[in-house]
Amino acid sequence: MRGCLGCAHETHKIVVCGLGGSGKTQMLYKLVLNQDVQMHPTVGFNLESLQHSSNTLEFWDIGGSYQTNQLHYYHCTKGIVFVVDSSDNIDARIKLARENLQALLGNPELTGLPLLVTANKADICKLTNDEIIEYFNLNSIQNTWHIVSVSAFDRDSVIQALNWLCFNMNQ
Ligand SMILES: Nc1nc2c(ncn2[C@@H]2O[C@H](COP(=O)(O)OP(=O)(O)O)[C@@H](O)[C@H]2O)c(=O)[nH]1
Ligand SMILES: [Mg+2]
């Protein structure tokens, strides 16, 4: 247990990060509302809660420039979801995503937390999970991590992925 005085212990705060357009908000709206909502770029951040097994999961969907140097958003976090747009080519965007993940994992508030990488847009994907593992160099990171192919439109695929995160947050 991390030193989080004042946090509700039954609630797990999860930060949901990844490049703009990777599908963070679509995934959360499907999870929480079970609806395919028409998306607009997120300004600031969304906060959504979901009852999952015996846990309340509090998702912080942190958009765009909010992802860098926003230490206070990460305080008391128990788990990380990093959303990759697997329909991207290995090009400048994936390079940016890799830098984004490295910067995120360097944040002292997030040290050692379980990391769930969702290879999103499985319905139209180009990158395999093995390619993402290699390109993001996941085998070299210190956090316990797991990668799952999901589609934000397929709620069950996201729930399955979250099962891993919930199990590992409770360790
Ligand atoms: N085909 C497909 N499109 C998706 C998926 N997830 C998100 N999108 C689309 O990708 C775009 C960006 O999604 P959004 O949730 O706004 O991305 P965010 O910036 O990471 O929050 C939207 O047009 C979504 O409908 C998916 O799993 N499959
Ligand atoms: Mg968004």
C-alpha cells in the first residue's frame, strides 16, 4: 500500500493515458455507459467510475498536454492503463507514444504500479501485440505489465483486460 493518506481505500484510481485519438474516451464511455458515443477530442480530463467485482474503479482519462508534468493528477494512483492505437503504422506517432509511455513511467507517483497496455482498435489493427511489445520495449520495464488486444466498441474485451489490472492492483 502506498502512502495515500486521505484516499478512500476501497476505490482504485487508475490513470488512462496514451496519445490523443488512441481511444481512451471511447473505451471509458463504452465501459461506463455501455454506449458508442460520438467522440470529440477531450479537453482537460474525464473522470469516470465503474463498479467492478468488489472494487470501485475511478478512471482518470487524461487528455493531450495534461499528460506531461501533471504530478498531482497521478497522486494515489493504483494502476495504469496505456492505450495504443494499434491501427497506427510504426511511424512518428508510435514513436511519440513510446516517448509518452517512457515519460509516464518515469513519474515518481507511478513507480512500480501495474501497467495494462491495451492494443486498441483490434477491429482495424495493423500492429500485432508482439510488434508493440518490441517497439515499446516492454520487456525492459520494471513495472508488472500485460498487453491485451481490445476494441473500445467491444465492452467485454475491455472488461477482460481490466480483470488483469484489478488482480494486480490488489496484490
Ligand atoms: N475502429 C475503432 N475506432 C475506435 C476505437 N476506439 C476508438 N476509436 C475511434 O478513435 C477516435 C478517437 O477516439 P477517442 O476516444 O476520442 O480517443 P482519445 O483521444 O484517446 O480519447 C474516435 O473516432 C473513436 O470512435 C476502436 O476500438 N475501433
Ligand atoms: Mg479523449
